[in-house]
Amino acid sequence: MAGLAGCGSDTGSPAANGAGADKAATIRVSVAAIQFETAYLAQEKGMFKKQGLNVEIVNGADPASQLAQVVSGDVNIATGSWINVATSVAKGLPVSVIAGNGVVDPKTDNSGVLVSKRSGITSLKGLAGKTIGVVGVKSGGDIPVLQALEGAGVDVNGVKEVAIPYSGMQAALEQGTVDAVVPVDQFYRQMLGAGFVSISNPVREYQANMPVTVWTAKKDWLASNGAEATKFVAAMKEAVAYYKDPANLAAVQKVNAEVNQIDVAKAPKAFVPADTTINEAEAQAGIDAMVHFGLLKKSISVDDVLWSGAPRRASAKAQ
């Protein structure tokens, strides 16, 4: 990953202080273990440089940790989960979404509820009274699982959720710590390849076209660095266009392989859709689902979560 990471200074840079307009601004960006390709492409292909930005990309972790990095000022911008960010904003965390990144593919499964072949569980009904490993308990990311369980007639209050990082889900299932897990992206594909069985795909079934990962920044940083945020979004828009072009698949695979430190032959043959523009209707539906399952006491609007300069649209049609 070091070969792809940019050379930049810390958050005491001109960008962080709102000064140095005659110099390339430097921002520190934290990426998650999933849907990171667009950020590295923007750096590798000179899209950040084109906007006058120096970017240092650092490794992040789970959605809550990513937000904590932003709030602490350790990074200027970080990948976040749309639902997790919306939940945090509703609880008073001073962050805003500045742009979208990964989007739920309405046609392809990039996540799912997996069980062991030896479990005897063949459908969600078999999880009644069981334990499920999710990346965050009552964090919002588990909402589609709860929606799917409810849709299958399972009492969600009788199902126990335990927090497990994606990297630990396979071991937890193998050891019998949990009855099912909900991995995403490469973790999902790796577990399918290892022989685990998918019994449901809640994200595609209940959240198609909704923002998955989003770019998030602290409100006071945005107040002083709106120009830098705008430039970052412009760079990411160009990176997404490059990422989505089938002619550039080999370049996207190369980035994925380098970051994951795997042979490029083992990189995915297809990647999740991406869009910097937030689909307001689906984003609001995600918030409403959180209210339904009690993660939020009252609903908030998409406008409460989005930065004023964030690109958005009302319909589900991707641009």
C-alpha cells in the first residue's frame, strides 16, 4: 500500500488551516478496507494533483473508527457508511457527507448472510433464536439484515447480534462462535469460495441503489476548507468515471491487488457501482428504516446529513 499512498503533511497543513492558497493544499484521507479503489485511482492517475491537492491516504478500519478519526482531526476526510454516518449525525456528531462513493448494486450480490454447510440452516427462518455476526451491532449497517429477518417472519428481538470485524467472520463461523455472518465485498467472495453458503442477500434486496460508502468530513473543517472539499469531490467524480469505464478494469484490478497485497490474478473480475452523487430517495429510505427498528428516536432528513456542496439527485437513476 505504501507504493500507492501519497506524500503529504499532517492536518496542520495549509488546507487544514485555510491558508497557503498559492500552494497545493494537503489533506489526509482515511479509506476503509472496502470500496477504496476510487481514492487510489484519483491519486495514481493525477486527479488530485489536477485539482491542486496533495493527498495522503491512510488505512482506516470499521465505520465508527473512521468517524472517530474525522472528529479527532487525525484525518480531514474519511470513508463512512451512509447509515452509520446518518445515525451519528442524529446523535449530534459534527460530521457531514460531502460525496457518495460505493452504491448498492441492484443486480449483483456483494454481500450476504452466510452459514456453514454443516449448520443445517437453509433460510433466514432457521436463524430464529440464533446468533449473527455483523460488523456493527445496532450501528445501522445491520439494518438490511433486520429488514430481511422481519420480512421472513423472524422475531428480530429473538436474534442475537455480535460485533465481528469482516476479517474475523470466517474464523468465527468455523469455530462455531456464531451461527451466521454478514461479510461484504472481498470477504464475502472469499467465504463463498471457501464453501460457505449464502441464504440471503439483504443489502441488494432491501437497499438497492442506496449509498453504501460515503466521503465524510468534520463540519468545522468544511467551514474553513470548503474549497478543498469541492476540489476533492471533483477529483473523486473524475475517478469514479474512470473506475466505471470497462476499458479501465485492469487498472482497477491492479489497485485492488496492490492494496490487498495479492496477485492481480486474484483480484475481482467486477466491482461494486460507484457514484459521487447521493440518491436522496434511497438515502432517506435508509434513515426511515433506522427509525422503524429503533436505532433513531425520530427521523432526520437527508439534508441534515449532507454538506451543502454535496452532489445529490432525487431519482435513483445513476448519472
